[in-house]
Amino acid sequence: MHPMDFSIPSSGMQSADAAFDSAARSITQAFNQGQPTQLGQASNQGDSADLSSAVAGLLASSLTFIANEKAAIVEDSMTQSTLSVLG
């Protein structure tokens, strides 16, 4: 019997966390540099695309984190079930 390996979902969660931080920094920098002139609108087309891309990155990284979290929960449940059958 092989023990469950939580390193894969853990690694995925760390990667998603880093991506989330990076996207959040991009959005913060855009606002601090005065690029957005109104909420959701930037001063020029290039800035708008960058901001949209950063917001999409936030969403994607949060969904990736949630998926990896659920994988870890399933692995834990499987481990508990296996141990209860063996014990």
C-alpha cells in the first residue's frame, strides 16, 4: 500500500497563491500609477488590456487554489477511509 501524497495539491496551492499575489500586485500598481481613470476603465487601451488580464489572473488563480484544496480534501478522506478499513 502506498501512502497518499499531499505534495501535488500542496504544490498547486502554493503556485496558485503566487499567481494570485502577482496579479494583485499588477492591479495595485496600475491604480497607484494612476492608470485607471474610473473603476474598470483605464486611461488607454493598453492599460485596459493589462488590467483585464490581471483580473482574469486573479480569478483563474483563485479557482486553481480551490481545485487543489478540494483534491487535498479528497485525498485526506481516502486516507481516512483506508485506515478505517485496515484498523
